[in-house]
Amino acid sequence: MTAPSTFGLSSEARNLHWLLTNLVEEVPGIQSVAVVSSDGLLLLSSDQARNTEAREARHERRSGPRGSSADLATIVSGIGSLTVGAAKLMEFGGVKHTMVAMDEGSLFVMSISDGSLLGVHGSADCDMSVVAYHMALFVGRAGHVLTPELRSELRKSLEPASAGSTR
């Protein structure tokens, strides 16, 4: 994995990028990771190419998900919304985490703060308890710094550089 460019970001945003990179590099079996805002927008991704795809999708104003980063963000957001709705309907309180086991891999979704979600795509041979443990560590470390200001900064960092310029 190549480290994402964090030039020009605040120390909190750089730390969050570092935590995400560390999660992917330290935990065997993790394929990809995405941090998604409460409104379904990709804030952080483990792969620089995914961040580039998200920028391109926003720049081109695509109407639906395209590419793996948009797909992962959409899936994480959808599962998060579905489980929150189920918990409200059943009056079971807040959702802490969700896991979907498939033949060829697993998907983990964990609440961070204020509706933000951490999504992890794991390989079929990943140790699910290890992945869940490290996700909980990430959430514990990132939850208190993921403020509305930081979420806004992370969203803006995914916008194309030309979006703010006028020619």
C-alpha cells in the first residue's frame, strides 16, 4: 500500500491517515478500509487509488457509485443505515458493529462517532476476531478527533484541486 498524500492537512487529519495506514499494514487479511461520514460520503480510504476515484466521481458528478471506493462507501453506508433502522425498530439501542461473512471474504462495519462508520473488507482467511479488535482500537483512537471540522477537511481533501479554482 502506498501512503496517501497528507501534504497540507492538519495534524489530526494526518494522524487519522496514519492510523488507517497502520490498520491495513498491521492486520493480516485486510483488503481495504473506508471511513464514511453519516451522509455516506467517503472520508478516508486505505488506497490512494480509491481516494483518486472518489475525487473523479465527485468532479464528474456521477449519479451512482463507480469503482471500488465508491462501492465500499455505498455498501458501508447502506449496511450502517439498515442496522440503525433495525435497532430502532426493535428498540435495542445503538448499533456498535456489524459483520457480514461471505464465501470469499468478510465485511465489517463499526460505528465511530456521530454516525460516521469504519468499514473493512477482509479476505476469506482473515481472523475475524483480530480484525474486530483492531477496528475497535481504531475507533477508540479516532472517535474523539473525528469532529465536524475534521470531517469537512477530509471531504475537501478528496475534492479535485481544480474544483476551487476559477479560470
